[in-house]
Amino acid sequence: MGYRLTTTRFDKYLTNLSETFDIYAPVVQKGKGMYSDTEVVGYGKITCFDEIVFDKKSYYSPKEVFYPIRETLFYFLNDELKEAPLDIRPIILFVRPCDINGIMRLDTMFLENGGIKDYYYLRRRQLLKFIMIECTEGFDTCFCVSMGTNKTDQYDGVIRVQDEKILFDTDDEKLLTSALEENPKEVFTPRFIEENKVKVTIPEPDLVTKDVFEHEIWTEYTQRCIACGRCNTSCITCSCFTMQDVKSSDNDHLGERRRVWAGCHVDGFTDMAGGHSFRSKNGEKMRFKTMHKINDYYKRFGTHMCVGCGRCDDVCPEYISFSKCINKLNDIISEGGSND
């Protein structure tokens, strides 16, 4: 059963929830835009309805809320280890369907990949609840419909905003509070976007051959891509990380181990002991990312890793479009896959 609320009553509801949860949603972050004194939409903690941005896409994904850019896993002193305490409360995330599907991809990588659950990811993930923002129109660079990620039922609550009218529904007991239940009831079924401006055709995984890997298209990206890594850090499904041991004393006996985001487009990602490195050309990095998002992951788990949020297109300083890359790749495969 849904509820009809005013903004004032929804603020009262958020106040109730904040007694138990930290609440995050897309917000305007002033002074953090690409240029000085400009703003950007990102995820931040909220206390009232008016802080939530519903009409713009967040520049970065919500994954950093529960999968930190830098996280201390444990401390060490001589031969002793001490687990770093968990530094967060239970979290509510206001997210769109594509991001919920993206977090499901992260779950697969951290909890189902190789048969061993990632303990540090799991302990944060278990604190997470989703309030789905109804999304029926999308944005200019979205292609979630093509990726099949425009819909989901993996949410704990759902919100629809129409002018001054707020409809909210939840079956989760932890989200049902007195401030919610005192509002008029109104049944509603969430709607989902059915068509994007951008459409992609994903090539059949079995048609990706060695000839495709050696195609000259990747040379084009070597010339254009500067390997800044923005596409990795903005992506909801990029999960790669590196480890750092940081000493806290001159005798090297006291320190901590950190997990830090990494990405296939960032220099040093493929460096190995002995000075060996792979995929040194930026086009090779683009090829690796593309194949991972729409080919390799699918072969292992049956869904595509990319969810079509379009953030990589939004943040790229060289105006490289991942959706166009997918379509180019499909055209190449349709024509036989060779440079001829």
C-alpha cells in the first residue's frame, strides 16, 4: 500500500528514518564541478526532501557511499592484526533502476566470483537499503533499455514525484514509521522508461573473434583516449582495486593495509613484478574494458556488466562515447570482423 505525502510530511518521515539510517541521495555539490566555482550533482547525505535532485543525473555513481574509494581493512603491529572497525551506520540510498542493477553487478563480482565472498564488501553491503526513484524519461546519454536494466524489483521502497505530490511505497518494516503511516494511502505501481534516445546493439558474444581484438578500431582509441580513468571511477559496475600497505612508524612494524580503487584505464593497472606490463596502449585498455562490459562478464554470469547509465560518456574529457563504441563493434562483427 502506498502513501501520499506533502514535502513537509516527507521531511518528518526522513527525520524518523535518520534516527536509524544515514540517508544519501543525488544532491548539488557546490564548488565541485569541472571548472572553478561550478557545481555538480553527486551523492551526499540528506536531511530534507528539497535537497534531493530528481531532474538531473548524478555525475558519479552512488557506489562510493558503500564501497569507499579508499578503505582501511586492518592494522598490523609486528605479528598481530586488528580489523578496522566499521565506520558507517545503516544506509538508505535513493537510486534509479540502472544503479540498482549496477549494484547487483557489484554483488556478483564481490560475493559470487570465485566462490569466496569478499568480507569487507559484504559487511558494508548488508547495511544498505534502496529507495528507488521512479525513472520514466531518462537522460540524453542513457541506454539502459538496450542493456535491459531499465527495470528492477530489487528495492525496499519506491518514490514518485509529480509537482507537489509525493507518492511513496514500501513493504519493509524498518522503513515503516509512524510519520509515514499517518499519511493518506494511495495505491500506485512504479513505471519504468521504455525507450531511450540512445540505442545500442550488442554483438553476440560467440561472434567475438581474435580478428575483432586485432581490428584497427582500437588504434583510433589509442589516439583519442588519454587514460585518465574517469570512465572507471564514474562507472557503477567497475569494481577493480589495488592494495596498499602504509607504515605508521619508522621501524616498519606498525601500519595498515588499505584497499584503493583502481581501473583498467589508469596507468600502472597491469604492472607486474619484474617490470612487466600489459595493455600499454590506450586503445588496448579501451578494448579490455569494452570486452569485459559486454562480452566476458556475460559469458560467465549471463547478464551484461554495463547497465547503460551513460556516465562514462558524460565525464570523458575527450568526448569518447561508450555507446557508440558498442555500436561500432557490432557493425564490425556484422561485416565479418576483419580490417578488410
